[in-house]
Amino acid sequence: MADNARVNPLVPRGSSAERPFDVYITPENAGWEYSGLRVVHLPVGGRARFVTGDDEMLVVPLAGGCDVACDDERLTLTGRRSVFSRVTDFAYLPRDTVVTLRAPNGGRFALPAARAGRTLPFRYGAAEDVPVELRGAGQASRQVNNLCTPESFETDRLIACEVLTPGGNWSSYPPHKHDEQSDCESSLEEIYYFEVAASPAGGHGCGYQRVYGHPDRPIDVCAEVRSGDVVLIPYGWHGPSMAAPGYDLYYLNVMAGPGERRWLVRDDPAHGWVRGRWVAEPVDTRLPLTSIRERRRS
């Protein structure tokens, strides 16, 4: 994994935009080799056309649904009102294909990506088939929607999941890393894309993300994050992701790397002991925040 990634791993909302995408992260502009992410906002009746090239991708509805055409094949994604309203369905896009998204009612869509060596079929991922996992306990409780993990959905290299953290809780905790290839750790470049739930009055909240490195690979981030912000993690310990009290936090994780498609992490030895305390603590009763059924309010 390259050590020459962006000097500032925080990519504020709009700062990586390249039409038609509001977020446009590629291995080239991130300074690494495998992981990418695009986010596109479509107006009512809008469409976007693009080529996957060397990448395999997903279409993950963040808000709204869409029709997906991949070469001569088509499918429809029901989507959701927001990332805080339900678990979504999604589509898998092979490399070297021409894709058109159409959103009759408008919407916002994430396109997690990874450099791929194999061409796999275009296919549909049903919301009902997404494993939903509650991790941690107490104030470290969170929900993980395993959209595209090694155990849940086949890809060549791409790994993607969603994490929902209730307001006041920490996730990505204890801090961990995955920047070396070994029997207990995978080498994976990672992208975090954030959204923060609005207040009852519609106000905009924030969260915080911590990243820190090794003596020989320094990186030092403690960033305020808001909806649409991205954090790039080329290497190093990362966590916690902190949800401010009153504001539920969502992030989409995108990962890929050079080795076998495995998601193995190593806890920071200074903080891994906290896992032992979870045995005696209940999971936050606010979880799960979402399911396959649309929430009335989000």
C-alpha cells in the first residue's frame, strides 16, 4: 500500500467533485492502488452515464431508488428514503461495462469501487439478503449492514459495509488497523463516507473520526465530519468514529487490497482490552436503527 496518499486524509464535501459526481475518489487521486468511491445526485427524472473501466462497483442508494442499465441488462433498485430509514438493496457492476442510472423521482447514489482482475456478472443484491450485525455493547454499540463482505456477497476485490452509530456512541472501536498482509491481518485501503442525521428541527450535526499511524508510517487525524465528507485511510490505526449526542452517524466503508479477499483486522494493543468489558454490558436498546422495513421517520 502506497505511503504517498493525500497529505490530508479528510476530503470535505464537494472538494473532490467531478461532473456528474459530487464525490470522485479514484486510486490515482487518492495516491494508492485499489479502492475508490463516487457519489452522484440525480434530480427528478435525471440520469448519469459512465464506464466502469478497470473497476468493479456497487450501486448503493443513499436516498431514493433508480433503474440501472449495464450494457444490455437492466434492473430496478427500490432504494430508501435515507440511510437512516432502512437497509437498502443494491446492484453489482462488473468491470469494462457501460452503465446508465435513471432516477424517476430523483435520488443520491454511492458507487463503491475496487480495481478488479476478474469480470463477474451484473447482478442484484436484495435488502433481505444483507446480513445485519449488532457489534459492541454499551456506548460502543453499533449496527453493521454487511452489503458486500467476503461472507455475504461475491466480488473480485471489493468489500463494502454500512455502519450506523446511535448519537453519543463510538464505533470503529477499539482502534484497529489492516495495513499488513499476514495470517491475522489483511492489507486494505479504506474509505469512509459520512452522513449525519438531522436534528428534529432540521439542523445539521457532526461527528468525529480519529486516525493515527506507526512510528515509521506517521498519520495523525482527528477530524470533524459532516454529511458528504470523506476520510481516506491508507494505513494506520483508525477509530473511534464518534457520533455526537443527539445525532446518529452513518458511514459507508469501502475497502480493497492486493491479497486474498479477507477482512482481517488487528486491534491496537493499548485499547483491545475494552472488548472484554462488553460481555457484561447490554447492546444499546436503540439498535437496530434500521431494518428491511422503511421507518416512518428518518
